[in-house]
Amino acid sequence: MSSVYTFIHSDDDILQELLKIFSNARGTAREQWALEAEILVEPIGWDALWKLSKEFCRKFDVRFPCITLVTVTSVDFEGLSACVELLGVQHENIVLPSNVDDVPLIELWPTIKQREVSVNAATTAEFIDLLRFYYNNLWMPWDDQDDKMVLPNTIVERMGLWSDLHNGKIPGPIALSISSLRSEAIKAHKKLKELDSSICSEDLADEDGNKIWPIINVNGKKIEVREIFKDNVRSSCNITLEICKPVSSAAIGKRRWLVVFAAAAQRARRGCRTNAPRHRIVVALWKGGNVQEFEKISTFLKTKLTNDQILTVMVSAEESLASVPEELVICSDTYEIPDMPLSNISISSYRGSILKASDMRSSLLMVSEECKLRDLSLHCSSVSNVIVVRSGSSHIINCTLLDESKYCQNDLTQGIIALADSKVLIENCSLENFYSGIIVHRGAQVELRNCIITKCGVGIQMYGDAQVTLDHTTIDKCLEQSIRCERHIDDACKETSGIVSGLTIQPNCKIGSGDLQREVVVVEQDIDLI
């Protein structure tokens, strides 16, 4: 697979480019994007990496995420989609159709190297990058409705909110609540479309053959079922807009967002006043059980609590994480964890609880800032990555990471991924049956103490400028290499006395056969991961 175009733009640059698209207010969001796509997107013959959607992966029983190399055979500008022909897949054991229609443009990343020299891939890639930003971050469910016109002022407001959500102006818990509201609105919109297609059968049509919705009687008024769902979608979305209206204040002299409602809700949830000392919340996550089990759990929790902590017992994992606790204690044998970014939290268990994903997604846990995981069994039956450390320092203690899924293509899974500038300390943990046990990106630091990595394709995969330290650690039964350093052709990753720069292996470690010249491999690649 070839390298792809990537772009780094400031928030203001993105806003100015979006305003060019929506400057004339010529109709719905999709219509305005379609007009621009006809000018900037190559109609045929360009190569791209296609990052398959969750729905497509689920349909063909492929683990998400999955990336394939395709060539575009035609573009539907009105639908902002393309027909593609598959040229290659990530791994040989993945079976997909050779031709696929209606692939959204935002799922395609044009490659730098093109087989057709006349293709203007750079312009196409930059347009799709902007399109992807809009639909991933600013789009709202009603933007593409026939009677809706998206105005430049709307884009300015939404872009301002997005910037404040990501630059720290809005506190983390409130930002998470606002983002969750938008996600809920989009999910409701999707359900509405599904109901539209399922309820409107052939026997529910007007004289012109147009599908219609059933009519029900509510308090003496006849209401179309469709309108009820529309109201639910709009009410959910409008909460976000009302909370986030921009207001001006001469006292502070700059633009701020109205988050009073969300802040008040957060304080109420914590049960404390603004001027009161902030209590440290501990949530015990328990599905319920008999009295004897409750007594044992209570005794266990008493050993973990201090006088300045407040204990709450909850059933819902999503609600417990939304309360932003300092510590989460899993008290049931198994729990499904929702797709929520976590930061500054400690997660432990009563007696080695198993955590799984609630649905198909990329990662089981995505953590940042200061996080601690202790006494857990983390399974990846529905995800490709168990733990992704985005930033900050994380401590993983006495945990088991395992791929026990039904998928035979375990070569698509990763145990722990440490992204740039993150620091991860892993102690007394075992990782088994992954393609890559641990991936350490540029600038990341990972230290393993008393750990076992076994039955993986690659035990540890590190990139240039990464730091990896192994102490009392065993890596065995890896099909390809125990440790692999992947570097770009122009990378500065060099070998020193047969060992990769940045890699420290204590004499008390057991790495494969013990021959480090064989077990530690440097591979040059010309691939940019997306």
C-alpha cells in the first residue's frame, strides 16, 4: 500500500475553506458539496486507500477497522460517493467483493503515487479531507433535508464550538456531554431513516406511488408517525445548540460559550455546590446480586475508600463514566464498556472482571492524561485494538489482554497502542494472540516489567524515535518477529551494536530464541498509516 495525502490546517484555515463552500447558500449541505465536488474531484481512475465502515465490515464479517487499496471507476457527485475496484487488502485471508458501489468519498484517502500520471490526486485529496472534516465534526442530521439551507453563519457557529471543544476552553466533562448529545442526535436520525424504509411498504403509498407513513390518533389529533420521530431527533439536537449558543460579554472581552446548563447538571450530579470542596467520586459498577455478595463487595470497597471520597453504586457503565469518577471499580464478572474517551481515571475490579466492547468499534479503551488500569481481563471480540494511549502517562497493572474472538483473522488485532508523546508503564501483564502485542509510535515511551507477550505475530512493533524498555519480560512463540522496528526510508532509526536505537533490554529478559540479532528486526517501509 502506498502513502496517502495528509493535511495540517489551522482552525481558521478550515473555517475559511468551509465558508467558500457555503458562501452562496445554494441549498442543502449535500447540494453545495456536490457542486464543489464536480469542480475539484477527479471523475475516474484515481487510486486510494479505503477505510471500510463498521457497517461494511459487519456485513462481510471483517474486523473493524480494515483498510484496502482501491481504484475509483466512477464518482457520483450528487451522492458524494464512488464505485471502486479492489486492488489489494490488508491481509490475504480477508475476502471482499472485487467491485463495490456507493462508497462514501469520506472513506477514501487518495494515494500520493498514482498509476495514472494525469490524475490530479492532490486536489481531490484536499477536497475530500475538508469534506470528511465537515461530516465527521460539524454535520447535523437536518443539513441534508430538502427544505434546509445551510448558511455561512451556521458554519461559523459550529466551527467555533468545535474549536472550543478541542482547545480546552470548555471543561472536559462538559465537552464530553455536548459531544454525546450530537452523537445521540445522529443515531436518532439514522434510526429514523431505517424506520422510514422498513415501515413504508408497498401497501402504504399515495396515488403517485410515493411511500407514506402511518397515521395515528394522539389526543384526538391525527399525527403522522414520521413526524413523531422527527420531533425526537430535533429535540435531541436542539439541546446541543441551546447549550452552546455564542454570547458576548464585555467583562471578559472575548467570545465564550454558554455552558451554564451543562455545568449545573455536572455539579448536581456530583452533589456539591460551586464553593464547596470538590469531592472525589468513586463509582462501584455492579449489576446486582444477593445479600451475601453485596456484603463481600462492601467489605472490599471499604479498603479502597478514603474519607475525602464519595462512593456511588451504579448499574450502567455509560452513566457511570459520564459522571466523571476519579475511580471506577468493576464489581461484576463481566461488563460491556461504551465507546467513550477516558482521562484522569483509575479502573480496577473486585476480582478480575472481564471488560468487552458494547459494539463493533476500533478500540476497547482509549485513554489520555493520567490513567491507571488494574486487575482486569480485557477482551477484543469486537475491536481491533484493546488499549490506545493517546497522551499523558498510563499505568497498566496485573491485566490480561486477549483476543478470544470468533474471527480467524487475528492478524488484524493489536494489544496496546502508545501514540506520540505518551508514556506507558506495564507491570505484571500478559498479552496473547494478537498480530501486534504492543505498538509504540514515534515519540512514545513504553516500559514493561514482569510481562509476558506470547502467540503474537509481532511481539513489539516500534517506530523511529520511540523508547522501549524491557525488564524481566518474556516474548515467545511469535510467528514473525519478537521485536520489529518499522522506519520510513528517510527515518533516523539506526542500529547500535545490533540493537535498535531507543530499545533497552535488560539481561533478565527472555526474547524468543535469545539471539537478539535474529529476534530484533529493522524493516524499512514507505507507508503512512491513517
